[in-house]
Amino acid sequence: MRRLGFALGLAVLAVACGGSGGSGGASGGGPAAKEGPTVAMMPKNKGNPYFVSCHKGGQEAADQLGVKLLWDGPTETDPAKQNEVVEAWITRGVDVIAVSVENKEAISTVLRKARAKGIKVVTWDADAEKDARDVFVDQATPQGIASVLLEHTSRLLGGKGSFAIITASLTAANQNEWIKNIKEQMASKYPDLKLVDIRPSDDDRKRAFDETQTLLKVHPEVKVIMAIASPAVPGAAEAVKQSGRTDVKVTGLGLPNASKPYLKDGVLDSVVLWNTMDLGYLTVTVANALARGTLKQGPGGLTAGRLGSKDVDGDHIVLGTPFTFTKENVDQFDF
Ligand code: RAM
């Protein structure tokens, strides 16, 4: 059921992108086309394919809603650059700033400044401090993400043994929240699993490759690598593949396209994610509703176009449930 819903969602998305995605905004003459708010949206890193696909979904929503979408941010992990871009957007006087936060503490002051000037602030994918934004658009709950990652890890280890995490940066707000939940759930549900090391990838595939090589040497007892930043999945899988260690498996959070070859050759057991285009689409939809004052509290409080309606729980809006890609289903997806 869950699989079908996800696949159907993607099929609808493919039609939307191919058929009308480019025509709704500039020349389509929709009622709000000229008057819409300016939404400035920032990824952690513009070069990461994860965020490239979020941008695609964001643009689709912007075209449908008559939003003017700006897209800018660092080209690699760089919290100081995120702050600079926010400053520039404050000066420009945009209506909404929407950020996937690299470093929670580092960015919150400038986001508070934006709010004080009347700019609406959304965080998406990775959150800031609570009082630094109006709403957080969450891809899935941290409990849900931790739970599915641990299910795969425990299954691979037969319920007992050592694993290690390759994360994004060591200060990444979303990954740290997920790690916190992983540790909590291990304590209550998986007493025989041992997390022996957490290493950074800085959302960089090559860095993940290098760190995984080191991990395999320093901790030969590790039998599962949990790579929880999308570029880290192919990086870690390539390192395990080259090591010839057929007793080590990779799981984690990654994009289906980058994971495909490693799922097929068996180094990568499974990879978990959400629909990244939908995450971008939902973020721009929330930003638009905030700017126009149409966001309502409660179940179904947000009308979100092709995503239907979404619940608004205070300052928290969740996209959905994470999905597991395996070698059996991965060919159905293209992002
Ligand atoms: C990377 C980024 C992003 C995270 C995914 C899973 O692309 O760190 O924030 O949500 O991985």
C-alpha cells in the first residue's frame, strides 16, 4: 500500500513535469501569476543531486502558484556562506526565506533578524532553532527515520553486532537529530547492537569513500555501514566494494539513481529516502501559504496541490513516511 502510494505519486509527478511543469508560471496567465510572493530557497549545497531534485519540485510548485522562486546557496558544505546569502535576501526584501540548515547555531541569529524585519522564515530538510523560524517542513519524523534505519541494520546483523555511521557534517542539524533518535531506540529496542564510530562525509562522496576505507581498517568488526547523508551512500558502497569485504553491507539514506549500481551488485542492501521533488514542492507550497496568510492549524490545514492536504501541527509539517529502495524496486524510480 505504502509502496503503491509512493510509486503512484511519482507517476503523477512525471506527468506533471513532462506535461505542464514549465507552462504554469511565466506565460500561463494563472490568476496569481504576476502578484505572487518572492520565495528565496536555500539548499545546504547546490551541487548535491539531492538538492537539485528538491529544486525541481520547488520550481514546479512555484510555477503552479505564481511564486517567484529564488534559489541560491553554498556550492559545498559552508555555514558561513549560508549566512551571507540570508543577509543578501534580507537586504533585497524577499517575502519568505526557506533554508535547509547546515549548522543550527550558526544560522539562527540571522534568521531571527529576517523575522524581525517581517520576512517569513521556513526551514526544510534540516531545522534551525525553534524561535528562528515560523515553520519546519520535515521530510519524515526523526523517530520514523531512525526506526527504519535500525530495522535494516538489525536485520543485516541478525540482531547482534557492530555498525558505524557515516554522517553529513558533524554539526548537521538533521543528521544529529536522527543519530540522537537512533541512540535512543538502540537503548530501548536493540541492546545487542553496538554503534562503534560516527564519521563525517561533509555531504561529499569522495570524503565518504575515504572515511569508510579508514573505518574498515580501524574497526574490522564493523559489519554494517549506515550512511545517513545521500552522497555518502555511493561513497561508502564504493569503498566496501573495493575492499573486497563481502561480509560488510551498506544501508542508509540515499537517492535511488546513485544507489542503483550498488543495490544491483549487492554491496548496498537497502536505501531509505523520501521523494525529494515532493519535499521541494511542499516547501514552496508552505512558503506561499505563509506569505498569503492561508496556512491553517490542524489536520488538513494546508492545501498542497498534487500532494493533497497536509496536517499542520503547530510549527511542524511532515511530508510523509520514508520509503525503502531495494534491488527489486529501484528501477521504478528516477531521481
Ligand atoms: C544529504 C543532506 C540532506 C539529507 C540527505 C539524506 O543530501 O545532508 O540534508 O536530508 O542527505
